[in-house]
Amino acid sequence: MQTQGKFAKLTVLVITGYLLLSLTTSATAQSDAVRAMYLSAANVPTNIASIHTYPEPPKGLNPLTASDVELATYGFPQRPDKLADPEHYALWEKAMTRAKIRWHGDLKPVLGGGRGMIPVGASRTQPMGELQAQPQTGPKQLSNISGAGVILDNGVKKWNAKTSFINILATMSVPHSQAPHPNGCVASDYYSASLVGLDGEIWYGANGVPFFLPQENAGVLSEVDCAGDASYYAYLGWENSLSTAFQINPGDAVFVVVGANGGGCNSGYVYLTDLTTGVDTPYTVDPNPCSIPQIGRFANWIVWRPCCDGPGPDGAWPLADTADVFFGLGEVLNGAGAYHYPGSQAASTQILTMTDDGGDQDIETVIQGTYTGTAGLIFQTTGCGSECTP
């Protein structure tokens, strides 16, 4: 009887293990199928050859109740786990409820679009996580002329299905941008880009000045001219190009998702929606040419002044004055389903401060950690702001 009992228990354990393995295998296969769907379903060309969009969702489709395959087919971001990440789910639910107007306009290539964002004579450094910084506990502090913000580094050397970062998001406020004052304009246009992105590098220009160059990224771009006329757009880009999509307004809140579809030279996924107006649009972006394959090592929440066809060192554009920019519910997901946040105080976290062209004064800083919480960030234009730019 004891032998039969032990055999029965063993049988139950084997069957249970088989069922769990079957469920895990099925879930993995479904996840792979959904990821493949994001690539294959983006078959609608745009006016830019390297960017595709998704079919118009049919009338009556409710993203809140749609299947994972339906979400992927029409370019909506995947449904977060309501129990494991309730704040992300609440934000996703809000975005899906507000997204009522699918935008179909032409994209506008700007700031390098096709000419390349890397200046002649520039040299790539070691990856950002391997740059030498002062020994300390907590995040590293790094200065450069083009980016302020937070970078998480998971240390991977090549794409890893479990540990690479695969999906990053945030909501961001659209700032009111101004031309510099009181010293007047020194350039035709001033820019400020609020972005989330995957991967990126610190480069040194021909004159030795370090600057941050994002890889796959998307967010909010403001452009202001000397007369004070400002334009605001949702935008998307890869390292060698940047394109604006629909117009937005100061004070709007924009929800941005950037995803990696398997790393390497595969297309990246971008979803943009204005939570204030209800306009949304999804894309895949080809890394064409694929000069640096994506590995999902870095997750970036950045305020950036673009390069590399402007009047500053190595083509940096001067920074528009924006006062405060707010990022809310920033997080990044790796392939194993673990979430990480821009408030991280780990030694592998990097805090970027943007300086003027000469590297003498800070012009954009970020506040993270205790004051802003795990997922929030505050950016501030400081010191002389754009007037620092010669």
C-alpha cells in the first residue's frame, strides 16, 4: 500500500510537472508569435522607406478587451499584467481608452534625416557602462554636451532573450519652449527633445567634446525660432535619423513606448499617443543602415539637444529654454519580465548632465531618486540655459 501511495504521488508530480512545462512552453510560443506579429503586421508603408505603420483598427475594436494578437495586429502596445504591475496597467488602460484618433499624416524628416546623425571625424567610445567614472556608491555622474537624464545598464554584451531590455515607456509633459534671452539669438532654431530609448552611446567629436547619441528612441520634440514661434511634435528616430509625426501642444501629456523586436538589426517598435487629445500612431523603424546592432543593454530617459547638423561643436543644436519637464511612470522591462525604474540608485545607473558647448556650465539637469520616487523624473534648464551656446 505504501509503495502504491508513493507511486501515486510520483505520478501526480510527474503529471503536474508536465502540465506546467506544457503551459510554459505554450506561453513562450505565444509570446514569440506575438513578437513576430508586431514585425509582420506593420506592412503599411509611410512616406519614409525605413518606417512602416499598422492597419487601421476596425470600428468596434476595443483595445481593453482585444486579444494579444489583435493588439499586435493593429499596433497597440501589449496589455501589462494587472496584478504584477498595476500602475503600468492603469496607465495602459488610460492610454487605450483615450486613443480614439489614429493619425495617418506624412512623417517629416528633420535634423539629419537621411544625412546621418554622426558627425564627420567623430569616434565611438567604449559603451557607456564601461566609461571610467569616479569611484563611488550609487549612480555614476557623467557630463556631456547633448543629453541630460538617467541611463540604466544591465551589462549585456550581446542580445539576450531574458536579460536584454525589450520595452521602455514613460509619460512626459510637453514643455513651453522659448527662444534664448536676453542675449538674443545666435542660431536659426533651438531644440529640446524629451525621449525614451533603448541603447545609445557616448561619442567624442572631432574636437574631443563628448556627446550622447541615442539609438532607438521616441518622444516629444519642440522647435523654436528667433521670433519665438514654437512648434511641437511627437517624434520617432534611430541613431541616423529623426522624423516628426503629429503635432502636440504645450501642457499635453504624451505616452511613449519603445520596443526591441529581437535586437540585432531587427526593426524597433514605437507607439505614441497624446493623452490629452486622443491622437495615436504606431510604427516599426528599420535601423537602416545598421551601423551598431541593438543589444538591449541601455534604457534611457533623456532630455536631448540633437546633433549633428547644427551650428555648435560637431553639429550640436542649441537648447531651447523649457523650464521644467516631467516624466511620469517611467519603467523598462527585460525579456524575463522584470521591471526596472529610472529612480534606480544602483552603481550601474548613470546620471547625465548636459553642459554648454565648452563644457563649462550645466544647462540641463535631472532630479531622480528620493525626491521624485521610483518612476518619476524632473528636468530643469539651469544656469545660463541657451545663452551658454556660442
